Amino acid sequence: MGHSHDFLTDPSTGRLRFTATGRDALEARFARAGIDLQQIDTLAKARSAAAQVSHQELLALAALMKGHDPVIDQVMAGRPEGDHAPGARP
């Protein structure tokens, strides 16, 4: 079986399951992005979910920094989500 500290995979079936350590480390973080770890049962789904979580977290950080750092404001002004990031201030 393939493994990390956070999940185990069965190479013959491609099935994935999170370990207790993985659930403890990731469940709340993924839940904030609206993702239920119980629904992730393949490595492809895990990669897709992780990308969604990372994207949402970056948008949240950019929104938090909006108005505090002119460089971030300049970069985000050119992105479609720049004015629509969660928690963005007008």
C-alpha cells in the first residue's frame, strides 16, 4: 500500500483513505472550503480538493491583506477574483 502520514492508498484499486492523523490535520481546513474528507476516496479527488483548499486560502489571505500592502493590491487588481475574494473590503 502507498502511504503518507495523512492517508493510505491501495495501488491495486486506487482507493484512498485518510488516517486519524490526516483527519486531525486536514478535516477542519477542508471543511472551511466546503469539502468533506469522507467524500475523498481517490488520489485524484484528494489532489483536486487540495487545490481548491489552497486557492480559497490564498484568496482569503489576499482579502485579509487588501489595503495593507500596495504590492498585493496591485497584483490582485489584475485578477478577476481580486475584488470578489471572500472577506474583501470595499
